[in-house]
Amino acid sequence: MKDAFFKFVGKLIMPMCFIMICMSLFRDYLYMLPYIFVVRIILLICAITMVIGAIMKPYTPKSFSHRGKNLKEYFYFNSYNIIENIFSWYICIYILLRLDRVSIVFSYIMILIFGIYYGHRIANIADIYYKNKYKQD
């Protein structure tokens, strides 16, 4: 059940970010659309689901405690968890406080964090593929 929930949360991220980026780009014309408040409520529910998923998600086996280890190694081995938590919390705060209405800078930060999150995710998948491909040879 937990795995299904984590997969569902993982599949929510891409469409939700696409909608948020479109809303940020067309923010001047956005309030001409009817029922935009309903879309914001749906996005908020999805963001809260992402935060709950990030809190419930167990750490990967690569993570370790910091006792007696270098701080640089700690951040390196837990970088995916740190990036995922920052992304989840920022998108929830971004939607809840309606930061796209305050300034365009928050939208740029949102796009930056989204790019870092997906870039790190793609790099991890490529690394796993690379290791599996050359481990067989």
C-alpha cells in the first residue's frame, strides 16, 4: 500500500509542475478563466499529498547517520532526500501562500528547484543504467 502511494505521489509531480509553470507564465490572464480557484485547490491538495509522501518515505539504504563522518559525505549520500524534501516543501508553500502573485522571482525559484530535482533524478537513473550495463560486461 505504501509503495502504491509513493508511486502515485511520484506521478503527481510532473503534471502539477507543468500546471504551475503555465499558471506562472500566464498569470496576467489567469483570472479571466472561470473556476481557476478550483484548480488551485486541486493543486494544493496534490502539494499536501507530496509533503505527506516526503515525510512518510523511508530513507534510501545509501543514507547513513552523521556520527563520526564527514559533513560533506553526509550531504553527498543524502542529497536526493534533501533535494526531494526541499522541492516538496517549497511547492506546498508556493501554492499555499500564492507566491506567484507576489513576485515573479518566486516562480523562477520554483522552476530552478524543479530543474534541480528532475536533473538529479535523471542523473540517478542514468547512473544505475550505466552501472548495470557495464557490470554485465
